[in-house]
Amino acid sequence: MANTRSAQKRIKQNEKRRLRNRAIRSTVRSSIRVAREALAGKGGESAAAVREAIRVIDRAVTQGVIHRNTAARRKSALARKLNAPA
């Protein structure tokens, strides 16, 4: 157990951040999965799903949950699949 008050506070802060980051990462993974499924179906909603996934990814970067290069790689992969010839 932490000995100082500052260490105890740090433990509480880290736990809050861990839970928030976990929820945001889960949302990112879910939106990417939805976009990939929409792309596999090649319906009219695939572009909207990819746009939503990119928006969620960008928000996660702004909140500091995922690295910007990771986000760029994921967004690029979705865009490549969206723009691939049928």
C-alpha cells in the first residue's frame, strides 16, 4: 500500500484513467469492427460507417488514449478498403 498521501492520490488517478482509457479503446475497436463489417457487405452505409470510425479514432487520439501514428495506420487501412476497386 502507498505510504504517502500523494502516492494514494496517484493510485486513485491512475485507476480512473485506466477505466476511462479502457472504455474509449473499446469504443474504437467496436467502431472499427462495424466499419469492417459494413465494408464486407459493400452496402451504401459503408462510407458512413468508415467516417464514424475515423471520427472515433481521432477523438481517441485527442484524448491521448492511442498514439497518432497508430490512428493514422488504422484510418489508412479503412480508407484503402473503402476505396478499393470492387
